[in-house]
Amino acid sequence: MSTKGPAKGVLKMKFSINQRLKIALIVVLVFAIGGTSFLLYRAVKHPGFEEQNVPIYSYNNKATVDFMVYFKPNELYNTKSMNKDQIYITEFVDHIRADFNYQFSGDKANNLSGTYNIIAKVTGYTTDKDNNVINIWERDFTLVPSKNFTINGKTKSIKESVNISLADYNAFVTRIIEASMINCQTNLNVIMNINLKGDIGVGKIDETLTPSLTIPLNTSTIEITGNRKIDQPGVIEETKQVQLPVNRKMVIIYGVIIGVLVIGTVFLIFFTKGTLNKDPHEKTLKKIFKKHGDRLVALNTEVLASFENVNTVKSIDDLVRIADELGKPIMYKYSNDYRDITRFYVVNEDQIYMLDLSHMLMKEKSV
């Protein structure tokens, strides 16, 4: 008789999983790794494109107008001229010089053409309750007739100066008011009209600038204002497909997913054991050893007995009750193959009580 115990070497279980499920999971994980790797490759090598307006030619138009006020001999001003932004006494002003300056600059040489002129626009106007200006009458005087110019390089500069006789325009306003019998507010706008057009091959340019001085008329004092500084940049754009930068966030996400999938695959391959569906004999044997293992005695040889003194029992519980009643151990013949372990015994003198698993499982199957 031997006391090896309940076949621990055979029945000791590692982490196991159904073989078919294991294979299916590995296949799914491999495909998932392949798909995510493709997404990672595409995110790095082909991040995509979007339409963007790309500047292909930039240019800038600048126009300014400065002034110089010249005085009649008087006891107030100790200088003959002044160009400060302040209020001037009309009676002491002899004339005003307006200095216009236009500058064009571009990225590269081009072939453009344009025209400019300078006019003096005298306007009689009033305002409504919302201070909106309503013109009543106006009259234009040409100071510099229309002139043509061309731009064949990267830059172009035009300078023009005109003298404005304030007394002459005030006299004109007085005659209009007396003739029309409409006493309204009046002012003088000295305007340089600049028009630039051309086709530089990659697009067309069409620009208009109107720097100006505004001088009140028929008043005892004047304050010179106007649209005196203009900075008007321009650009010709082309719509292009521009490659987007790599989305680092998505690259990190795809990398983490691939890492998790690889770890899962390695675990399934190397740290799990695929098993087929257990047969009823193995399941029953495991239950017996799990529940009654401490009461089982393993023998090296089969219990020899004649048929007459063998009493079969229906279940392991019946055999356990008999063993308890007789105070005897439950014995079985040890085998490395669990399929050879089919009988359990309780021996009492010339009586043997036996549980035959093969017969028990056959009866359970037929029910």
C-alpha cells in the first residue's frame, strides 16, 4: 500500500483556457495589432492634407498727405509757416501747401500701370438728428490733372504738392451762399485719387487709395484733418493642398493600443495553456479529489477481490458514508493517466465496497 496522495502531479492545474477560444483570441489580437499598426503608419507617413490659401505675391500701398500753413504778416505768429496739428486763425492764413506722397512695394518686379489726380472738393452740407452728414451741394476743382504712371520694378514713389488759397475758396463759398440763400456748413477736401491696376501673371491687382486733407470753410478758425495716412497691404493667394503636421496625440494613442495588444498576445501564447473540453470522467475525478482528497489513499496495485465480496455503491457520497461508518480510508490505484483511475474502494475484512466511475457515468449519461 502506498500513501502518495490524490494524484497531485496529474491534477495540479495551471492557468488554462479553452483551446479554441485561445486560438480565436490570438487571431483577433493579431489582426487588431495589424490594423492598429496600419493606422499608426498612416498617421505618421500620411497625416492628410487640407486646402490652404498660400500667399504667392505680397505688396503694400502707402499714401500720406502732410501740410504746411503759410501766414500773412501778423503780430500773432512769429514764424512764416507751421505744420502742427492745431487750430489756426483763418484771417492770418495766406495759403496752405499740401504734400502728397504715394509708395508702392512688392515682393518682386512686376508690370503695373495706374493713374492719379488731385482735386479740391468744396461741399455744402448739413447733419440730421443722428449727426449723419447730408450733402446739399458740392463743386470739384482740378488741382493736378490725371497723370499716368507705371511700375516696372519692386518699388515706386510719387510725390505731388499743391498750394491751396484759403481766401479764394472762402470767397467762392460766400458767393454760393448769397446766390442760393442757403446758409450751411462748408468744407474743403483736397483729395489725391490713386488707381492701380495690372496683371502680374499669378493674379490681378486693382487698388484705389484716396489720401485727403479736410479744411473747414467760412469759419473764423480752421483745424486741418482728413484721411492723412493710408497703409493698404495686399496679397495674391493660391489655394494649395498643404500636408498637415503629424498628430502626436493619435500616434501616442495608437502606440499604447499596440503595446497593450502585444502584451495580451504574448500572455495568451506563453502564459496560458489551451485545453480541450474536459470529459465527464476528468470532471468527476477532479470533484472527488477536491472534495475528499484528504481521505483518499493511493495504492500502487489494484485491490484484488473475488466478485462475491464486492459491493458496488451509487456515488462517492455513499462510499464516504460507509468509510465514516467503518472508520476506514478510501483507496484507489494510482496512475499517471487520470483515465486509468476508475475505481475507489473501502475494505472491511472480507467485504469490499466499490465505486466504479465508468458505470456511474454511463448511467448518468443514459438518464
